[in-house]
Amino acid sequence: MAVIILIAFAGGMLVTLSRQLNGRLALSTSAVISSLWNHAVGFVILLAYTLVVLGAGGLWPEGASTAPMLAWMGGIFGAVFVAAGSWLIPRLGAALTSVLLIAGQMLSSVALDLLRGASGNGWMQLGGVLMILAGVWISRNKT
């Protein structure tokens, strides 16, 4: 379990680093161009990895053709997420951008869990989101 936690922690650190780098590129270009290059470079790396590890047959795995259309929309949402982060970082800073994005992720996660009927206490989860937002407000309020 410790390895899984460390991988998640490292992934979070890489997301922040990626946002910083994309935000810097967005200052010289635009958020959309920054997002385009983020996804283009990521595509090349993932394509090479897939071809080396899985071979050409790994590009279209069994069952992909029967996936619902909504399942293919993750790329669109990911592109919007990266572009938004690239645009926000230079304006709000890394910490505030990250906390607000996490609060949005938590709020939508709670809503989706409630819609799916997943186990857990929705009120406690919502309370956690409110605590994140309260932390943002406290850290930004200069009194």
C-alpha cells in the first residue's frame, strides 16, 4: 500500500510541475497552444510506449469498439483541464490554482458518487470539499 500511496503522491507532484511548465509556455504563446503541445508530446510518448510494450495490437484493445460514446470524451475534458490550468497558473499561482482545481474535482467526485449510489457518507465528503474551500478563503483573506 505504501508504494501505491507514493505513486499517487508523485503523480500529484508531476501534475503541479506540468501545470507550471504549461503555464510558462502559455505566457509565451496561449493556453490553447500550450495545451496542444502538452497533448502532442504526451501522445508521442504514449504511442511509443504502447508500441514497444504492447505492440501494434495494443493500440485498439478488445472491447474498445463497444465502449459507449461518452467513454471517449475523457480526452476532451482532459484538454480543457490542461488548457484551464495553463491559463490559471500565471494569474492565480500554482498553489491557489491547484487547490481550486482539487476542490472542483472533489465536488464533482462527490456528485458522481452520489449519482452512482457509491458507498460513503455524502455529507462527510461534501464537508471535506467545504473545508478545502474554507482553507482557500482563509489563506487568501488578508485581515
